[in-house]
Amino acid sequence: MAKSKSNGLSYEDAERSIRQKKFSPVYLFYGEEDFLIQEMLDLIIDKAVDSSTQSFNLDILHGSDVDARDVVSLASAFPMMAEYRVVVVKEFDRLTNKDNLIPFIENALPSTVLVLILEKPDFRVKINKSIEKYATLVEFKRMYDNKIPGWIENQIAKLGKSASPDSCQLIQSHVGNSIREIRNEIDKLFIFIGDKKSIDVDDVNAVVGMSKQYNIFELQKAVGRKDIATAQVILERMLEAGESPVSMIVMLTKYFQKLYIIWDLLENRITKDELIKTLRLSTRQLPHLDNDIAIARGFSSGALTRCFAALIDTDEKLKSSSQDEKLILTLMLYNMIRAA
């Protein structure tokens, strides 16, 4: 997540400093990803306030329930039997008499960690100008699609286990891009695998209730083999299981992007080691490479281009047409395989 202001911190940098107990006296957390905001807030509370003294040194307020003078009073108090006290103001945009906070923000106590939370700050407003100048800002943006699998893998690693790249992509394909729902799915997976140290595609299939035969990776392989009958069956089963058609398009597009890169590199006659390095494949991905190479060899540049065209056309129809989704996707499969 990129820095948004000159005194802003990325999500990763903020997390790192908080884990090291290098707190800012005042934070502004803002953005759409409320799950990540809560996760960062929980980390501050865990690192700054001992559980035995939380009743004295932790106040969580809602802007709709209090006045800025209440916030100043609590934030100006010294911690009891502890190094820090934490004051949190959720719905900060609904707080009344906000300008009363300006003197405190400009001369904040180092023993207080004041966290202000809202979705969309207007930095033209007087109080927000002061916050922008003196506080530490952390923006929590919605994650881009291509960042989700890496975030999933990182979350699982933080919890002491590992996950294959394919299993992370499958979680995203099934759940979508809701960080909160993905985290719930991860919790279910941890319960399911017990003492097992790693999560694989079979584990994800078992937890999300999909058959091993009917998932996006099997659909990719069937299309790559130009096996229309198998692809059609997988497609129907995935739709019956409630899979998102748009997510299918995203994953198929990623797959054909990889095939195109492999095809292009093979045309330039590079070695397999060079191919692995260019694709930045992990050791867990290597077993699938030979199959991907064989599939890529079965396509021409023109055929791959026509497959991309079919995917783009299908995506537009899914988003704008009133046609049956199953029919649109079935026609896409036929067009892609015919194009190949």
C-alpha cells in the first residue's frame, strides 16, 4: 500500500514500527479496508497496553457519542502503572467540536497513543490540516486483485503455516476480494488441517466444499488441452457451486497470460532455467511447468490472441448483457477452443 502523504506510512511500515513499539503520539487511519484498520488497531492495543491494565489505559470511543473535549480529557491523562495509554476515536468525522483537539494534536503527550479513524478525510478542513501536519497517516486502500494471493500467503505465514500459490489463488477465486471473508476462510482452514504445516489445493477444496475435479485450475487445464467436453462439465459444476463468473474470467486471463509468456520465451529459444528465472517461479510451482510448456506449445501467437479477445468479449457481456451467464460462458469456451 503506497504512502499517500509526506508524513504517511505504508501499511507494511506502520505494522513494522508498531511491532517494534515505536509509536506515534497521533495516528489517522483512513480508507475503505475496515478489516485491515481493525487489524492494525488490535496490534497497537496489544503492543502498547498490557491486558492487566487495559481498564485504566484503553478508551475506545465513537465520534457520534462524545465531544472533542472528552477526547482531549482522556488523551491528556497519564497512563496508570504502564508506559502508554491508548485512546481510539472511531467515526472521527462525526465527532463534535473537533477543533478543540488541535492544541493537543500539535503538542501531543508521548505517553498517549491517540488513534483517529474515518473513511474519507477532507484535508481542506482546519482540524484535518493540523492532523495532516502533525499526525502519522496510514491509508488502508482496497487491495488490487493481483495483490490478494500474496496477502493470503503472508497472513497464513504470520499464523505459522505455509500455503501453495495455487491454494492462495483458489481461496481468492472462491471467496472474492473481501479481506474479512478471506480471513474467515483462513480460520476455517486452520481448524481443518490441525497440526499440518502447509495448506494445499486439496485442503481448500475440502473446506470450501468444492470437488477436486471442479475448480478453476482444472478448468484452465481443460481449456488448455482443448477438451471442450470436460471444460463444459467443470464450468457447470462451478456455477452450481456458486462460483463467480467474473472471477473465472480473471483467473483464465491470468492463465493465458502465463501461457503467452511461456510461448514467447520458447520462441526465443531460451533454456528452461532461464524460463524459470523469467517467470519467477517458486519451487512449489515447478512441478506444473512442464505441463504448462506442453500446453503453450500447442498454441500459436494468433490463437492466444484470439483467446484473449474471447475473454475480453465475455467479460463485457457478463457486465452489460442480460443474457444467461451459463450461456455466455459456454459460448466463450467454444470460441476459445475453436480459436486454438
